Amino acid sequence: MTRPINIACLQTRPMPDFASAWEEARPLAEKAVADGAQVLFLPEYCGGLKTEGAAVAAPSAPEGDHPFLREAQAFAREAGVWMNLGSIAVDGPDGRIINRGIMLDDTGRVTGRYDKIHMFDIQLSETEVYRESERVAPGSRAVIHDTPFGRIGHTICYDLRFPMLWRGLAQAGAEMLICPAAFTKKTGEAHWHVLNRARAIETTRFVVSPCAIGPVPGGGECFGHSLIVGPWGEVLAEGGTEPGVMQSEIDLDDVDKAAGRVPSLTSDRHFDMETPDPERNVA
């Protein structure tokens, strides 16, 4: 028995407003659907991204009246395709935005939401500083999307560095783990491939990570190299350094095969953490 699914990552460039973001995404979505994709995966801040100094300044709107979301819903309905909007900026209750991932079914209905938990607050150098939490309110719930194709655990960008979130999603039944991203070029060159492969190996799950590519309006640059990684850690597809569509047919039954070979998700043991005491006598 097999459970094949044709999936596509849209590797888009960061755009400063809703209209240009949709103009960037739509032709790639059309190409993916024409080539047989059943589910489309878009990057983090696919609805628009720019920066102001160290802060994220993504264009935002209420979810119920979000221009990029409305366009994507209409496209999903017309094309009869499932779409994962890696994340869009949604107005939050405290004046900050919410970095929210959204799952759409093939009628354009919102079937799930994930608000990014871990904020990208780092200083890479004296001149390259990022403070996502200045303008973005973090989420607090892990999310699995139920689809006709399988169960999809949703993470976003910086979440990639927190393996216990991924382990929890896999142990809760996710068969595919996604990490839409706008990974910086500097950290991407150092860590992107190894982190994605590690998360796949640790969880014995497919990892699908569409990443934006190119300069960010206002400053910064996204790494690209969108990835589809198999549950044994093998890279099945890689997006390179140009905008485009990265498409692959995967078989979700491979998850059970990998988990049967290395059943680490069922082998957790509890332990105490001990601080070494040089004065203690050892029998």
C-alpha cells in the first residue's frame, strides 16, 4: 500500500505589500497546479515582508479582511487545490502583529491556524540585528492540520531550532512537518540544510520547508534553498537561489517504514539532571 502525494513549494521573493506579494506567488501557484500539485506550500511572510531597522514591518490586516488571504482563498477554490500559507501578518490585539500560518482546503476554507511560537531576536554581528518580538506577538499552541492526504505539523522559521516542538508534533501524530521560512542568508548558509535534515532524522517524518529568496525591502536577505527532506534524512528536492517551484511526489507510508527502523519517538526515558560534585564520595 502507498499514499503518494504531489506537493510543491513556492519559492517567492519578499515583497513590500499585499498586491506585489500575490503577483509574485500567483504564477508560481498556477505552474505548480498545472504540473499536478495537490498541496502548495508558501514561505513565511508570503503575504508581504519588509524591515525597518532591526524590526519586522510586514504589511498586516485583520484575518477576516486580509487582501492576500482573500486572493489565496479564491485561487484554492478555483484551482481545487489545498494551500498552506506559511505565514501572513495578521493584526493582533495588543498593537503588534501575529505571524500566522494558515491552511486552506480545496474550497478556500480556512481549516487551521498556527501562530509562530519562537521569536527571532538575535544579533548576528554589530550591524545585523533582528528583533521580531518588537512588532510580533508570539503564539503558544502547537498545531497539526488534518488533511485528506495526512496530518501536517506546522512550525515557522526560527521554530526550526527547537527540536522538542518538532518531537511533540511527531509524537502527536503528524506525518509531515513543515517549516515555512524567511531564513537569513547568513544563518541559512551555516545551518539551514543541517537543521532541516536533523529534524527529519530525529522525528522520522517528512520535512517540507519553503523559504523565501532574495533581498528584503528595508534590509536583510533571505536564503532560499527550499527543501523537501525524506524521513530517513535524505534531501528529495532543493530550491536553489532563484524564485520558482520545487515539486516532488512523496509517499507518506515511508514514515512508518522509517519509524520501524529507528523507533526513537517511542523510546523516551525520564532522567534527572545532576550537577557534578567533586567532593562526593563514589563507591
